[in-house]
Amino acid sequence: MKATRLWITAPFDVSPREFELADVPGPGQALIEIQRSLISAGTELAIVTGTHIGFTTGAAWPRYPMALGYTALGRVRAVGEGVAGLKEGQRVLSSAPHASRALVDATQLLPVPDDCSDDAALLGYLASIPLQGIRLAEPRLGEGMVVFGQGLIGALAARFGRINGCRPVLGVDPIAERRELAASAGIVPVDPGAADPLTVFRELSGGRAPEIVIEATGAPTVIPEALRIAGEMARVVLLGSPRGRVEIDPYSDIHRKGVMVIGAHARTAPAVATPDNPFTTERNRQVALTLIGDGSLAVEGLVSHRIAPSAAANTYRALADRASGYLGVVIDWSAP
């Protein structure tokens, strides 16, 4: 059968392209008709702009040409031999790329609860990334948190900080709309061009420095700032994948203060659940969907745009330029 996917051949050279897809799923597979997919303004945008560090380190991935995307919602259309627990028409989440249809490993599909809208479910699927970063930080009730960056990953990380009882939680971002959205979720907004996040935090916390600092921008230049404001014995979590190298002061900002620097790439979640750590990526996604469904995790306003596949190239440009009003972008595969 014919299907369509987003294909990239060089920086910003993105377009929807037809490709052939098998009509019948193989053993253990499911055929899903994708309704919506969510653009990642982190790793995915770095691939589109050509700034992903893998391009300069000799890594095997990413490499053009390739399909884009890894957060999709659709309905099951057929299942292959040996697949149980899925039925035709069921809403499911998948790590499939941006496409109209996909053949996927059926064991990797996550059913969508009835109390989650399509957009909210996509955000819940993506939320496994910031949730893993928060788990690695091991927040304790009453500790304070500063999150640099209020894009989707940073916005979700700050909300998870509040759910874990962190107070205050500051969201640092130069974009006014993102700060306003953070404030609506109980997060203290800080414009880094107008105020020092450490000064703001001290004013709200009786003079102490933050116990947890989350870097969620992926901009290497923000890392020294995150280390600078961290308190004694604080944890600094590198949640945004850094897009280059940077100079830091390891004595003043890490060694002397006893700061712990934590890498929080999504792959740090355990592949297999154990009694000691049951929180695999799938379990984190289930937790996020549950919290969205019962209202604990507020995601209203995090999706700013819904676009047709034909508008993807211009949208990536807007995201790269940090255009006003852009945050979460959902591709509607029922649109041309």
C-alpha cells in the first residue's frame, strides 16, 4: 500500500514523501493508521537544523536521508500472527515516525486511556523523557528546583517537580508566552534577560540556593549558568541533549560545592523493570498518562499549533527561529 512520511535529505530539506508499506503485518507486528504525531523541538529539530552533535562526532546516527519523528498516535488496523491484547480501531501510542501509516512491533504499542485526548496522550508519551530526568534528580519534598527552558521538555519537567513537592519551582525562559504558560501551572516565571534566577530563588526561599537545577534547553552555554546557581550538594540534571561543547569552572561550581552533575538521556531508563527500579520508559509513559487523566499533570496550552504535513518545512523553520507563539506542534495526518 501507499503511505506518506516526512523525509529529510539535508538541513531544512523536509517534505512529505510517498513510500510503499506492506499491507499485512508480519508476526508480532501491528499496522497502525496514524492520526497525529508530535514534533520534537529537541533531538528532532537538531537533526533538521544539522546541529545534532552526532553529525560531527562520527556517530552512525543521525545520517541523511532519513525519516523524522518518534511520537505518534493512531488506531490499530491489523495485527500479525502471535499478537494478543490489541483490537482493530483501538487508539495506541507509538515511537513511529511522522507518517500516515506504520508497521510497528506490537509489544511497543501503548493503549491510550479514554480520559486522554489525542493531544494530551502525545504529550504523555513524550513526558517519559523529562520524568526520567526528575527521577534521576531524586527530589525530596520541600526542595527547590530551577528549570532552564520552558519548551515542552522543560515545561513538563517543571510540572513534575511540583507534583513531587518541590517549592519553589522556577521556569527560566526568554519567551514571554512560555513564561505566562508556566505561571498558569504554578511555576515561577523568570526572564533571564531581566532577572538573575538565583536572586529570584533566594528571595522566595529564605535565602537558600536551589537543590535541583534542570538544564532543558540543549544549549551548551546554559550549562555554566545552571552550575553557577546550584546550591551546596545540589543536583544539576542535563536533560536537554547538549548541541556542542562549553567551558566550565569545575572547581568553583562543582568540586567545591559538592555538586552532582547527572546525564539524563532517555536511554538511562532501565530496559527491564526490576523491584529496585521498575520505572522503564513504558512505565513512565503510563504514569504520565495517569497523571494527565486525573488532572495532576496540567498540559493545557502546551500544544500551540496543529498543522498539515505540507506545512512541516515552514514549521521547522519557525521552531528553529524561536518564533513567537510556537511550543508543541502536532501534525494532523488527516490533513493534506
